[in-house]
Amino acid sequence: MSDKLSAQALDQLFYEARTHNFWLDRPVSEETLQELYGLMRMGPTSANCSPARIIFVQSDEAKARLKPLLMEGNQEKTMAAPVCAIIGHDVEFYERIPELFPHNPDAKNWFNGSAEFAEQTAFRNGSLQGAYFIMAARALGLDCGPMSGFDNAGVDEVFFKGTTVKSNFLCNIGYGDAAKLDPRSPRLPFDDACTML
């Protein structure tokens, strides 16, 4: 882990990567989605709790169920995207802790005694895994359009009913139309966002 990534790799992951709202008519294969998850799951989480749960919405039928749950401004771009990933987190992730964190058999008990602590942990680590998802997608040559602007409770009812999973955010993925990108928005400089102590 001592070698810095190439400038081309850093551009693909960060400097040249953009949030896309317009998509080329090019499908994303199931194999690519499986590879994306395979990369994403390798990122660290608290006690390897791995709470993220993802639904890949790609069929016309599934998109029709999702569309009325989106804010109007998010509908057209989501329907046009090859895939919309619903990034959720399982608030009872700790049920899988014995297999995911086997070297500490007491770890499940850290979480299952407090629903509030478990939900905070699930949300924090699920969000972290959502960020890994975006980076993994970019690493595979996909473009991303992460977004809020949807009815969380509605999505949970339609897509996660009968489970302990709650939606966090959505991420359209596919191959973006770079010709339709707006100029990049500015980012905060180091001194505005960071403190050295």
C-alpha cells in the first residue's frame, strides 16, 4: 500500500469524476454490478458490521414503482439511468456480527441492547459504505448520480417492506453524457475546512 495511485486513476476517482444527470443508452451488466459490490464490501466498517443493503432498480416495472416516490426534479434522470441503486442499511445488522467479526464473540452484544445505538451505527457505517459504492463504481468506469430528494418512508414501504432495512440515499449509475455536464462547482479550500493542531 505504499505506492501512490497514478494521476489517471486519481482523475477517474476524484478530480475529473462528476455527478451525472444525463445518461447514454448503454446498459450496465449484472456482472459489473456484482463486481461493484465486491469492491465496495472491502471498505472498513465498525466491527466489520457491514450494514449496507442495496437494491438495484433497473427493470421498467421496478422503476415505475420508484418514480412516484421521487421529487419531480429527480424523476426524469432516474428513469433514464440504466440503474438506480437504493442504498439502505439494516438496523439489525448485528445479527450477522458473529460471522462477520468472529474473533470477538461478544461483539453482537455491543449493539443488540440499544436500538438507538444500533441505528446510529447502521446509518453511519451504511453511509460510509455508500461512499465506497460511489468510488467502486467510478473505479469500474461507471458514472454516478447520488441524490436525496425522495420519500424515504415510501421507498422503505415499497422496496424494504417486511425487513429491518431503511433507505439512506439513491445513486443512479451508468455511463454519463459528459457533453451535458455543467461546470464543476467549487470546493472549500484546505484552510476553510481543516485545522492543524
